[in-house]
Amino acid sequence: MDSSDADSAERTGPADSDPTDRDAACFEAGIKFGALYHQFAGTPVSPESAPSLETAMEDAIENQPFCERVTVDILTEKLAAEMTGGYTELTGRFMEVEIVVDHEGVEVVTRMEMEDGYPLMKIDSVREP
């Protein structure tokens, strides 16, 4: 093995493999969160319009492949405290989200909540057949 082979082995790890169904399911969940967050962040929202925005967000993301369920909870008490001129912009600190993805029988449950001032998206569970 020459030095270029050794360098390549270090970069790719001991052995490359095709992604598993578990890998793909987790990837799909990440895609759903990226779409949800970046599509709706900055949307003007008030406590009165929050329920319709929750529904729109859930319906939009549930249209995507492999998405089983989306639950968006816009925290209206926090919204009300931040409003200026009757509304504020939606950010991660104003919502809690759960997304469930099923890819090839692998179910991934993901969640977004504030943690240390940051809207952290994480995997709660992975269930395989």
C-alpha cells in the first residue's frame, strides 16, 4: 500500500458501505426539518394567526415523501411577549415540532425544542422492523 492508498483509507474509514434503511430514514427526517425551518422562519405571526400557521406548516411538510406525521406547536404566550405592531417573525424559539418519518419500515421520531438558546433538532427514537 502506497501513501495515497493509506490517505484514502483514513478519509473513508475502515470500509465504505451503502446507506442502510435506518440511515435513509434519519436523512429523510433531517430533510423534513430543514424544509420546515427554512421555509417558515421569518413568517409574520401573531397569537391569533398561529393556529392556521401551525396547520399550514404541518400540511406542507406532510406532503413530502415518507413523512407520516408533523405536529407544530407555536408558543403563543412567548409570541405575545415579543410582538411589535401586532405581530412578530416566527423563529425556532417560538415553536416546538415533532416529525415522524417512515422509510422502508424504519420509523424515525424527531423533535425540535429550544436548548441553551438554540432551536435544537434531534432524533428521539428509531424503530426498525
